[in-house]
Amino acid sequence: MGRKNKQNPFAAKKRQKKEQLASGTDRRTEPYEEIKRDNEKFEKYYRLQNICSDAAEWQQFSVTIRENLPSAFRVTGFKHEAKALLNIIKTELFAEYIRGVAELRGTPADQVERPLCLPWYPGGLAHQLHLTRKDIRRSEPLYRLHNFLINETNAGAISRQEAVSMIPPIVLDVKPTDKVLDMCAAPGSKTAQLIEALHAEPEKFKIPPGFVLANDVDNNRCYMLVHQAKRLNSPCFLVTNHDSAYFPNLMNSEANGVKAVMKFNKILCDVPCSGDGTLRKNPDIWLKWNLAQAYNLHGIQYRIIRRGAEMLEVGGRLVYSTCSLNPIENEAVIQRIVSEYQGALEIVDALHLLPGLKCKPGLTEWKLASKEVDEVYSNFKEVPDKYHTIIRPNMFPLPKDQMANLGLEKCIRILPHFQDTGGFFVAVLCKKRQFPFEINDVKHLFPKKAEVEVAPKSSENIQIDEGKLIPWGPQRKRRRLHGYKEDPYVFFEENDHDWKEMREFFDLDCSLNYRCLLTRCVTEKKKNVYYCSELIRDLVLLNEDSIKIINTGVKAFARCENRHTDYPFRLAQEGLQTTNAFMGPKRRVEINKDDLILLLKCTDPTKPPSTTLLQESTQERCQQLSVGSCIIKYTDQRFTLNVVGWRGTSSLRAYVDKNETMHIMRLLGVNPSEFEINKYEKAREEALKTAEKSLEELPADETKCFGEDAQIEALRSRIHIIDMDMIAPIDEPIYFLRCGIF
């Protein structure tokens, strides 16, 4: 078959680039045009919904939603050093922040507003900065703050996250014993919160009895999710790739060994949405906002929450959330699921978990409109026939007498002007009884082959599902999932020779279940050894054929062959949070602050610090250790630090990466600036070198009669100047050269 009129979009784009270069109109050299933050249909539609109480509040809402979004971050609360890090942030970092903002805005330091501690976030661990991400990223006075946020995020000590995005995991109220499902998890900021809540009681549980299963339909986004969650190094975490609306029933093993259908007691449905609550963060939504997005997504959102409710155990809690302001994606979905299964689901008031949060109750009245918002409909009878496949009866609010029994006012609706945040919607549901169509017995998952073959195919046995008559019903073709083929999960077996040597060398407690150790390849010579909890192991073994598993387990041991040691494995820093709880005193070295700083400052792995440079007590302990991996322990009044070390024949070194090193240095009160890169200073140096080289290439008549200043001005005239705020991120030396900043 011929291609007819089909065109290759990649070839077309390539031709377009060539034409632009030939004509001299390269967009990369043009100033960035600011997006016009206005949309007549958006304003008309939300005025219609009365999301604001009066004209004055609407004016406040309208002004706020056109401003840039402040930055926010939270400290990882379950780590031992969380309080010490929070104290450093409140004193040293915020003092630097105030000085930087004062210099940036040209105002006195005493007039700069301090960072806001979010009152509703538990433990005072979350803060909001009165700066945009662009301010922090592109201001030289604030580069240390930028470096701090990046390094501490990579070290897993903090998480950068929009303030209102932190709310759904809080109201889900996760405990260490919970079985948690995050149905639409990527990119993973809320998932990280769920993991933190799971590990909230480290003194009570070496390994939490519960787990977090994070799923996403997009294969590529699943790997973003893995990267985000791996910072927390949890062995109770599993990532899957599946369509949430058709998530399969999973099996698990009961205490008596009998296989049963897995039911979760906490489920988060942060569903795909039009995202108009993120206009402050994503201003391009102003250009493309229209009602068709909400109408198209309503069915998808309903199917996801419906499937989540099916998998929820009786008495369990489900949280539904969107970053949309539209009642079609919010209240209409909750109204539909609660009314269809009367008595099975109940809306719960969860505001007591968010003290200090300013919000509105859920809407109980709303209207629908055409795509252009030129026609308004109060009920389905007013909808023209041409829109019947787009606008459906269940999108409209129920009559007042029925609406009064639903409790939609218990939903949480957050508007940007309340506390200088984005827009958000949250609903908390509790399951009171099972749905009639739930599958709760394993035997129903695997019907006998004979029964399937002899089942008659007469029309009398066909039951018409009302959902199939609507465009978003179950008859729609399921999305085929693609992606990389994952390596197998190979768990340790009984009498594994590596386990016996590992247990003896590292003095591991017998309570560490060797059956939960795994590798990702079938080979006798293992490279990396991972550890997962017993529940996760059970899930993997029973369900790896029914769902695509992307990642699980935390790296606990890594092969590190050395001619001076008989044991080929070392501890991995990523898994030390888990393995440390099971290790005896045999491979531990306690050191003081000066010794730890000395080890951390050694950045050349080929020249580890000699033991002769350490304190005498440390030298004596090292002499008792054979060559190989060990745990280096430092105890402070505020916290206890454990890092992976290596005892060489005459040396001791710390196995930590750059981000972890800077994190520990801050805790110890040592300035980590020697490990930081001041991109502005570096760019100036590079630009100066380039400028000097360019001066040499100037024609003689431009330089022979001029001094150095005039030569610089001549160079400036040959450089196209681009304003800093008008360009996309580019190579910094080129940028500074173009700007004439030497």
C-alpha cells in the first residue's frame, strides 16, 4: 500500500529547521515571548460555577492565579537526622535566603518575608518560599539555596513538591502496617510521602509490616517513579506498569499459607486531569484550556476510582484527588461513584488532619456548558442531540433531596488565593460494604478450561451492560502497554552458598529472611544483591505473570572483588537503612567527628586516608578488622549516622556519593562549598576565556588604537544580547558571552 498523503513528521521538522537556518530566522536566537495569562472561556465558565463567594473574592482569585507559583519543600521525617537538618534550614539556610532575596529585590533584609512553615503539614517539616523556581534557579545570590535543594533532594533528605500536592497522602493517613496502592503514581512525589509514612516508626519496626505498591500506565514515567522513590531506599516498595482502570486482581498468601485475593486498606487515586489548578506553575494551560478536556476525562476518572473502590477492603480508606478546579472532574465523579453504590461508600470529613488549612467545601450545584461556553445547560434535557455523546446525564448534579444525603460538602476544594498555592480538589471515601460484582475468591480468577470451552454463545446468555452504551464504557479497547523487557527476579534459595558466607562475614541476625534476598539475573556469579520485605516477595512470586513489575527491592550488597579480601561482596549505602538493623558488632567501626570529616573529604578513591591519620581508638579498632566492607558509625547528641566504609590493608575510606557527603557535612557543621559548583563563577571564567580569544580574532583596525575597555565594547557590539529571563536554559558560557557578562 502506498503512503498516500501521509508525511513523516520528523522529516518535516528537519526540513523546517533547515529553512529557518537558511532564512536566518532561528527561534533559538529570538527572545522568549511571555505567555498571555488570559482565557475568556476559562473566566466565563468559572464565574458560572460560583467557585468564589462574591466579586471581591473573584478579583483576588483572578489576580493570584496569574502570578507565578512559590516554591515549597518538605523534610523527610523518618530519618534520624531530620530534626538536626530542619534546625540548620531554619537558621543558616533561611538567613542566607533572606540576604539573597534582599539583594535580588533591592530591599532591606528586615523587610523580606520569611519562609512560611505550612501549618497543616505534620511536624512542621514543610516550608514554602516566597520565590518562584525561576528566581531560585537564575539568581546568583540564591545559588546556594538552589544547590542545597538539589543536593538534599538527591540525598533523600528533602523533597521538592508543590504545597497542595502534599495534602492527599496526609488525609490518606497511612500507618506502617497498611497495604497501600497508589494507582496513578508517576512522577512520584506523593508516592514518596506514602513511603515516608510507612517508615514513620523506625524504633518500633525494623522493616514495616506494610508496603506501597505504585502503579502507572506510562512505561517511561514508571522509571521516573523508580528514580523518585529510590531516594528513600525502602524494601517495602513495588512499581508496576498497568492501566489503572483495568488493574488486575492480585493474589497474596494468608497467614495460614492459603492464597487469597489481595485487598488494600489504603488507596490513592490521584487521577489524570485537565490540570487547570496548576495554571500558576504551567502557564501554557492558558493557551489550550477548553471544556472538552474535562468531558473526555470524566469517564477515565470514574473508571479509575471505581476500580480502586473494588480493590479496597471493607473499612479501608480511598482518597480521590485532582489538580483541577472543574466540578465535572471533581464533584461529578464523586457524586456518581457514591450514588451508584449507595451504602457501600461514604464521604469522610478529614479536615481534622489538616489544621490551619484554608479551603472551601465541595460544590453541591454546578452547570455544564458547550465547548465555547456560549450555551449553558442546567440539566440533560437542555443538551442538544449533537452533544449527547460528550455530555452525559451523570455529569449533572442530582436533585437537592438526593444531594443532601451524599455529603459532597465534606470534600476539600482549595483555591490559589487562600494560602498562595495552586488549586486542588480532595475527597476521602470509606468503604462500608463490598460491591456485588467484586471478585473476592481465588477460584473465580482461574475458571476451568472446560467451563470456558463449553459455555454457550447464544444471545440469551448475553447481558447488556449499561456502561457499554456510553463512549467511556468497558467496551473501549484496552491500551496496549509497551516498554523495556524487565530482568527476572531471582530470589535466594535454601542453602545458597553466597548467603552462608554473607551471614558469617557481616554477622547478620537470623531474623533477616534470606528468602527475601534477590538478584536480577540468572547466574551463579551474582553482581548486586537486593532485599525486599516478605510481603513484597510474596506479591512478586504470585503475580509476576499477571502484571508487569518494573522494580522492587533495595540494593543491599554489591560485588567488590579485591585481592586482599576473601569475601567478594561489600555493603551498599542504598540498603544500609535496612541491613544496619540486622548487623552485629563484628564489622562496625565507631569514629569521632574529626575522623568522619577526614574520610568524607577524601574524594580520590585511589588514595584513601591512611589509618595512621585517625584517632588512636579508631586505629586500634581497624587493626581488629580484616580487609573488607564495614559500617562506620558516628554518634552525636542530636543524631546517629551510619555510612558504608571499606577497611583496606592500611586505610579506611567511606563509600558515599557526593550528595550524601554534602548532606553529612552540613549536619556536622562543615561548609560543603568545596563540593559545590558556583555556575555563575564558572560561567564568568569560561566567558572571559572566550572573550579573550575573540579579541585576538578581531580585525586590526578595531583594536590597534583602543585600550582594553574599548576592545571589550567592540566585542560586545559583535555579540547578540539576550535577556536572562527571556531564554530557555542554554550552555552557560555561551549565555554569559552573549550577555556580555565577563
